[in-house]
Amino acid sequence: MLASGRHKYILEQLRLHGRVKATEIAQALAVSEITIRRDLNELHDGKQLSRVHGGAVRLGGTDPGSKRQILVGILVPGSVYYFPEVIKGMEMVAERLNVRLVLGVSGGMDAEPGHVRRMLDLGVEGMLITTVAGDDRAAEVGSWLGEMKVPAVLVERSFGYPHVGEELDYVRSDHAYGAALAIRHLHGLGHRSIAVALAPTPTSYWLEQGAAEAMDLLGLTAGLPMFQFPRVPAGVDLGAVERLLDDVLAHGITGIFVHNDTHASALVDAALARGVRVPEDLSVIAYDDVVANLAAVPLTAVGPPKHSVGALALEQLVRRLGYPADRQGAVVHLSLVPNLNVRRSTGAPATAK
């Protein structure tokens, strides 16, 4: 096939799909990938498309001032809890920013580099990344983060140098502040014997710090050592919930802050099954506020600003992509404040009424 025919085919595929991969075009036309890459370069020089890693994307329209669509990859640990709300925030602004989003769900640290490579092969121009590793495990992912050839913004993570060769933009919730909100609310209701129970997630690193600092500032002594739920393949370890409730009752705890919603809901169920009233005998505050309102007793919950985190992360990435190569602009470290949503699971302790 002559170059003119290949060019016509490439432009038609761009019109239909918005992007093309050099490998797929080469296979479809039975020519070498080198030939297609040369064609893409010629079309790019002729301002008929825009070259990206692994292929090309179409220009934004016939108007010379119009913007082409930007392909952005998203990598999150899971797709059924918490992160769908963050992704919705990205989707809220994607059309305005002329962005097409491509989602990858890693499921574990070992799979993350492979997901990133596949997205780069698709031609993504930037990445929004929530690695499974938390801030206390940054060194474990620093190598592949540093090797990416496209701009990246960390979402709900905040590590950088020396774990990554250069500082990365990040947008995250101020989880430590959110934990402090919960402790302050319980204290304001009159609770003086307070416990904290945390799920094994990267968020817990910040929640533990925030809760401990708030209790120290308020002059509170933890009614129990910080309780850590065990990591299980799926769901909640109900045995651990029962052990936590045993400790709560044995030590006269009247208020407890629990991460996350599902663990807090399970604790409420276990308490009600034993005749422990919520909130009369035990006030419970959840963290995440994804399904807290669906608990047997609707849970007072701290809600990170998930939509705003997603929207601002995508806006920052597009801003980063718009900088000229020789002037990248200041690195942005942005922490957003969570909200406390008061429902029926908290009240003054019976002893204070």
C-alpha cells in the first residue's frame, strides 16, 4: 500500500476512534511498525494529528484554535469502594478539560508497573496514580514512579523525594485532620473514654497520627490501645469485631472512632446483637462516608472530599501538561479538608445526661 493510502486509513481511524496505536495500524495494514511510525511523524509534521507515546491522537477539530483531546490514565487500587467517588470527580471536569480517561485497577503493588506500561502503550499523555503503597511504603514504588516518561499526579498519596527522584504533584485529603474532627466531636459530646480502631489501609497511617494528636491536645487518655483490624482477602473479620467489642465493654468505652465504614457498620451490628444501644451506650464515628448512612444506625462519619480530590488532581495534571518543556511551574502539594456528617450514631454518653 502506498503512503497516501496508509495516511488515509490512519486519519479515518482517528476520525472514528480519536486515537490510534502504531502496533495495531501496522498489523491491520500488514506493514512494519517502523513504517507506521514514519507515517505518523509525517502526519504530525503536517498538523493532521498529534503524536503521543505509542501512537497518535486526533486534533480537536477543524478550528485552528480548538484543542485536541488529551488521553489520561488513572490507576487505582480498587473500583468498588471509595475510589469510584474520586473518579466521578475526575469525570465531572474531564469534558470541560477535553480529556478522555482510561481506568486501570491494580489490585496490588506487584501489578502496578505493568498497568502503567500498558497505559503508556495506549498513548496516555499523563497519569493520575493511587498506588497501593501508602506514605510509609513509598520506597517500594519509587523506582517505577521515577521511570515514567509522562507527567503524573499522585491521588490520595503524598510521597516524593528521596523515594522518587523528583517531587511529584499530589492532591490528597487531610486524613489526619479528619481523624481530629472525629475525636473533637466525641469530646464535645462529653465522651472522655474514647477508643480508635483502624483498618489496614494506607489511610490509617494519617488517621493514627491525627487521632493521637487530637487526644493529646484535648487531654484525653486513650481508653484502649489503638486497635488494628487484621487484613483479610475481602470484607470484615467478624471475629476481630467481636474482640474489639469485648474490649470496649470491658474498659467502659463510651465513644469510638472506626476506620472504615464497613468495619464501623459491623461493630454497630455486633453491639446491637448484644443489647448495647447506639448511641446511648456507645457512640460510633466512621471514616470514609461511602456507605455509612446505610448502617443499622446511620453512622456519623468523616467524609474526605473525594469528588474534589479527583477533580483538582485532573485539573493539576492538565495544567502540568500545558507547561512548556523548559518551564514546568511549581510542584503542587494540595491537602483538602474532610467534613464531619453527623447522623444518629453519636450522642452524649449516658453518664453525662
